[in-house]
Amino acid sequence: MSTEKIETLARPLYQQVVDIMMRRIAEGQWKSGQMLPSEPKLAQELGVSPGTVRKALDQLAADQLVTRRQGLGTSVAVSTRADMLYRFFKLVDGAGKRFMPDCEELQRKVQSPGRLFAELFHLKAKQKVISVFRRRTNGDQPIMTERVTLPIPAFIGIDKLEGPLPTTLYDFFEMDYGLKVLRVDEKITAVVANPEDVEYLGVEPGTPLLAIERTAYTFNDQIIEHRLSRLRTDNHAYLSELT
Amino acid sequence: MSTEKIETLARPLYQQVVDIMMRRIAEGQWKSGQMLPSEPKLAQELGVSPGTVRKALDQLAADQLVTRRQGLGTSVAVSTRADMLYRFFKLVDGAGKRFMPDCEELQRKVQSPGRLFAELFHLKAKQKVISVFRRRTNGDQPIMTERVTLPIPAFIGIDKLEGPLPTTLYDFFEMDYGLKVLRVDEKITAVVANPEDVEYLGVEPGTPLLAIERTAYTFNDQIIEHRLSRLRTDNHAYLSELT
DNA sequence: TAGTGGTCTAGACCACAAA
DNA sequence: TTGTGGTCTAGACCACTAA
């Protein structure tokens, strides 16, 4: 039986069920890819009607936290490479099509966070961040550089890893650290190419580039990644779809 | 009684109900702000159960086509200035806050569409477009210029209007032409300020700017607006929120 | 064949808004 | 007080999946 109590009527019952299920996923009690109990079993366990469980599961499915398949059941959503690419990778090529960029890790270092990152990641004294500098290419054409900063306390042992980090980081975060990226903010500005851009992107000095500052959130609005990208837009563009 | 038939079982019943209601809104049978019949009345009229109507209305509410208020009823959503601003205006100031920009119309002209716009708007021979050039400011600081192009066949009489167009165009489209903007695509690139930018945005030649190419869609994926914006990002930024 | 989610129905009770 | 949508329940039947 569940240890969570459903008592107060402050929030709708189905919302409380959503909360309970989200907590179970966040805490790893239900792991990525794992099947959930069937709707009738959940209803019985939580002491609510099947319709209420269904409404909660539908909401979780809309938030892409679970995957429902008729005849099979409901499972905790797994972030595949392709999924995350389409979900958070908003670049298109000259023809307006999405593409799968290659990735090259150029530098990786552990360092003190500085005041801004310490605040962003809620780090305590002496806790460190890891910073990865990578270049993305489409075929042999350089497109973008990105400087990814991660709080080491959230990724324990990441500073001991050998070899480059995986190209698609978010499925790696999920599989190896149980950290699911739920939401991303990107602040976009226009900048001119500096010497580093000239070196890694192969552009002329003074070329205009997009600077994209990304903040990635997991459960409870906790920030687990900061990323600064610099993007050539002579053959590519950033696509923003608003509904 | 309804003239629409609910027969085939190819699509779920509630989906067919959504389709019928969307069509009624698109065709102006249910106008912006108008109250819909109550759920039981709709259920009776369409010959489905109240639960099915409810599911359809919930989906329309999620798509922001209707507004539901307990104790009051369901009405066709109205796009207020503030609503549309928050929904489609993705700029933030230096502090990361949204703001309400001022607007100044600098030029307006009727012209032949050219091949690209003719194709985009599905225009027939001799049909024209109207092009509006405007400057947006925050206080006395110029932020952005925008060149809005509209197909005149979709906005009959717009070429005869006196005085500048309203600052927020989308509620104007909806009120005066029954055209509801449902979705917007924006393709963002980095460019260098040209002489026109220097003149209207007060920047130095060579300053990097964001170029934002927007396409706005109404029902049936019909395109009703094209917009080219050029944005200073020295004190502002484009904010993209991905979920 | 058994079990799952997908759909559809029918009703109960509650909270809210307006007259 | 009346009528609305918001919530919750209880079940029926269907379509799909896997064994």
C-alpha cells in the first residue's frame, strides 16, 4: 500500500495523484522505462476511482513523463537521443529541415563555480562545477560551439569519467544520474565573432553569430545545466515554434 | 439540430466533436467572446454523452480556442492585447522581464506580392499584399523594426484604412476580420546592421542584430502574416521556452 | 486468450457566478 | 435560488499487444 496520504481537499484528487506519481518518478522509485502498475491496480492502491487515476496519467503523458501504449501499459518515459534532439534542439539547416549534428569535445575541466554559477546551482562552499567545451558540425562544416557547465554535486563521479561525454547529454543525465530534463529556457542575443569563434567556427572576425544561453531544469525547478552556445547562421537558423 | 453528421468511427467521437466545434469557430458561427451552449445542451444537440462533450471542450480549452469558467460557462476565447503579447511576444529586457513596447508606424504601402509571397499566401494573379514598416521602442530607446506583410484578400478593406494600424495586430485581426492567429513560427538568424538599421535603430554600422522571420497561421494552416523583425540585443534578448 | 489502455456513457456532488 | 463548469465515481465495450 502507498504511504502517501490523500486527505486534504485543497487540491483536486487527480492533482494529488499526479503529485504522488511525479514524486515517485523524481525519487527513482519508478525508474526510466519501468512499467507502472495497471490503472485498476493504481486506483486500488491509492484508494481512488480508475477514472481519477486515468486523468492523472493523461496529464503525466501530456507532460511527457510517462508513455502510454494501448494493450501494453504505461511506463516511465525514456528520453532517447532522437526524442531529446527533436524536443530541445531547435536548429534547422538552409532548407528548413532538422538535422543530426556531429559533436567533438575540445576541452573539459573541473573548476570553482564563481559567484554566478554558485548561485544558479545552489552550490555550497568548495563544491565544484565541470565545464565542457564542444564543437558541433554538420558534415565537415562547423556550426556551433557550446560551453556546458554542470554542478558536480548533481553528477557525482562525472569528474572521474574517461573519454568524451556523450553527444546527447540529456539521455546520459537520465540513464546515469536519474536526472530528467523537463524544461529549458534559452536567451538569445546577437554577437560578433571573437578570436575563439574565428578559430573553432572558421568564420571571419566580425561575423554576426547567435549567442544562446540555456538553462535546463529538472524536478522542483532545480537547475542542472548551464550552456552557452555560439551559432553560425550563414547556413543554419534557430527555429522557435509558438502556440 | 446540428447539420453535421457524426457517423464514421474512423476517428474518436470526442475528436469529431472537437472538429465540429473548431469549424463553427473558424466559420464565425460561434464568434469571439460568444458563450457556447452549456455542456448538456451541446451533448443533446450532437447526440453524444456529456462526458464526450466535456473531453472535447477540455481539448479546445487546452488549445486556447475557448475559455471555461466555473459557474459561468464556456465562451470562444478572445485575444486581448495582453494575452497575445505574452503568448507571441518573446522579448525580455536586460533584467529578464517582459515589457510592453511602444509602436510607431513609419510606412505603409500596397504592392504586388512577388513570387515568394504569392506562394506563401496562395495568391492569385493581380491580388496584392499590404506591407507595413514599424518601429518598436521601450521608452525612448529603439529596440526593433518590423516589416509586416499581409495578403489583402484575407483582410478585405485593409488597404482603405486611415491612420496607423493598431500596435497589437492579432486582436485587431480577430476583431475586425475574424482571423484568429493560432500558431507562429520564427526563424532566427544573426545579421549585421545595414544603413536602414543604423537609421531607425540608432546603432553603429556593423552592430550584430537578430533577424526574426515570422510566419503566422490561422485555421487549416493558412498563413495570414509574414513579418521580418530586426532586433537590437544590447539591452534586450529573445526568450525561448522549451518544454 | 488474457490483460492493457482507449473510448464512451451515466450519473453524483461540489464550487462558483449571477440574478 | 438556479444553472454553470469542476470533480469524482462506476461501469461498459473496443482495439491493441503479447504469449
